Amino acid sequence: MGWVWKQDEAWRGAYRDEAGKQHTKSFKRKIDASRWVTTEEAKVVRGDWVDPRAGRVTFASFYADLAPRQVWVSSTRENADLAAAGVTFGDMPLRSIRRSHIEGWVKHMTTKLASTTIDTRFTIVRGVFRAAVADRLIPSDPTIGVVLPRKRKAEAAMRIPSSVDVAKLLNAADPPNRPKSRPGFTAYVALCAFAGLRRGEALGVQVRDIDFLGRTLRVTRQIQRAKMSDIAEGKDLVEAVGGVTVLIRAPKYESERTIYLADELVTILSQHVGQHSPDGDPARWLFDEGGKPWQDNLVDYRWRSTRTAAGTNHKLHDLRHYFASGLIAAGCDVVTVQRSMGHASATTTLGTYAHLWPTVEDKTRAAASGMAATVLATSLPQVETQ
């Protein structure tokens, strides 16, 4: 139990924390001392008491201690380091950082970064403050209530190729008059357009991942350019085309999945394997040269050449949107699209593609149109007028 007593001209309050250590504070009025003791004891009982001396560590120091303990892939660590290094309050003690400091940092970022990048960096920094709250260094998260710049709506930011665009890209991917310029790139473009694979996922496909009879593809890995930290760790590294060191790891967000392949895509892939993997080694990379897998720079260069020849300006990732839009247009539900795209949750799928699903108005209009068409197409005998 806490207690209050008068000492000289002041009133002093005291209580003990969870470890039994005594804390005291002076007040001019007895009621203020009693209120302080009651409040702090309640925090101790609830388990959310924070040592008044905690939070003296700076944001930068706390992040430097926090980051090495996180189970992050190298790309996530790189993004987190950028976010932490870019804050305007890195040298301030955690307990001194207020919401106004966070708002000032966000405002500063709007002068040079896109809204999506700001959102990513804010999420990382918010995670640091939440970790500080969990460690009971600060009582609350100062990022609560901070308003971020509005992001473009998905329907405005997304560019979906038409079927004519995709046909042009496939036709230009592997030009017959220059057979050595982009060998095998047709199958790569087809895999992105008709199976919705991300760039790294397509790079990571091995021949054995394709069940040609069952017409399925197992997505179990991806290839990414290795960071310095990956190379220092020395795990799961492979030399790719051009002597580039790449990292073999699980797909994004652990999105391993089975994709059901169209007959036409199976034909394209089987022709590719017959032409580029004649030895039949099931462990061979689907896209390789001299036994070494392709890497991102090679794909980017070939994609730029392909889209220029096709007369389009689409990004490679737009082919993934094309695949998703086709599934939705065919009547696939949210969960089916989520699993096919390898999204972490149906919420992600809806957040990205909700505008592509038919609205209630569309369904109502289509239903009414179907009824009207049926009635008006019905042939009835002429009714004689009296």
C-alpha cells in the first residue's frame, strides 16, 4: 500500500513497484500526492506500470538493439534500416518523442517520397514504438492518431494489360529473327500472365515443380539478388547468370501454393522444357543458361526490350494484375483469387482488386436484363383483337 505524509512545507507520496522498490514524489497539496499514489499503484496492479526513469534511451539506440533480434529477411531489414535512419527524432530519448514529432517527420517525407513509401516507413517506425511499449520503456505509442498522406485508389494506380497487349508481348518476347537475344522469354512472360507469378517466383521455378499430367505448378521458392548481409551469412546462395550471387528463399509472405495451369500454358512450358532442358533433369531451373538461373537484371533488360518491341509501356507486375482480373471476370470468389495469387489474406486481395468484382448494381442489372431478354424472346401466338 502507498502512503502520504507531510515533510516541511510539502506533501510527499510513496509507493512500491513490482520489484518492491520505493518511489516518492513531492506535491504542494495532499490531494495531489494521494491521487498520484493511487494512480501509480493501479498501474502496478494492472501490469502497465512504466519506470519513470525508463525511456531515456534514444530512438536510434533502441532500434539498433531491436533490429538484430528480429526474424527479418534481408530485404525487410534493409527497408527497416532506411526507415529508422530517416526519422527526424533519432537522437531523442523515447520518452521525449511526442505525436507532433511523428507528424513533423511524416510532413518532411511528403516532400520527397511517394505515399506508398511513406506508409511503409511509418509502419516500420510504428512497430519500433510498439516494441518500446511492450518492453515498458514508454507508456504509450506516439504514432497513434497520426494521419498519413492519402494513397491513390487501387483502380487509379493499377494498369491492367488488355488481351491484345499480352498477345503482342508474347509475340515479341522471343523474336525468331534474333533467337539469341531473349531465348526462352516467351515461357517466362506466359508464366507471369497466365499463372500470376511474381518476378522472383518465376525465376525460382524448377522443372520438377511442374506436374504436366496433373496440369499444376507448385510455387515453393523465389530467387532474389543477395544483399551483403545474405552473402556474409552464406546460406542458400547460388551463382546466377553473369556471376551475380542470388538468394534462394521461400515466396513472399510464405505464400507457397499450387496453381492450376491452363492447357495452353502447359503446352508453352512443355515446349520450353523440350527446347531448353533436353537432358530432362527435374532439378534444373526452368529459366537458366549454362545451368545457372536467370537473375533480376537479366529479366528487367529482356522485359524492357520486349515491351518496346510490342509497343506497350506496361510493367512486368502488370501481368500479375492481368491474371487476377481474368480470374475475377470468370466469376472466381475472393478466396480462390487469394490462393491463386499467394496473398497473405483475403483482406489483401480485396484491398487490391475489390474494384474489379461486380457490384450489387451490376448483378441486379444483369439479372433484370436476363429476365427481360427471356420474356421478350418468347414467341407467343398472335392475340386476336375483339
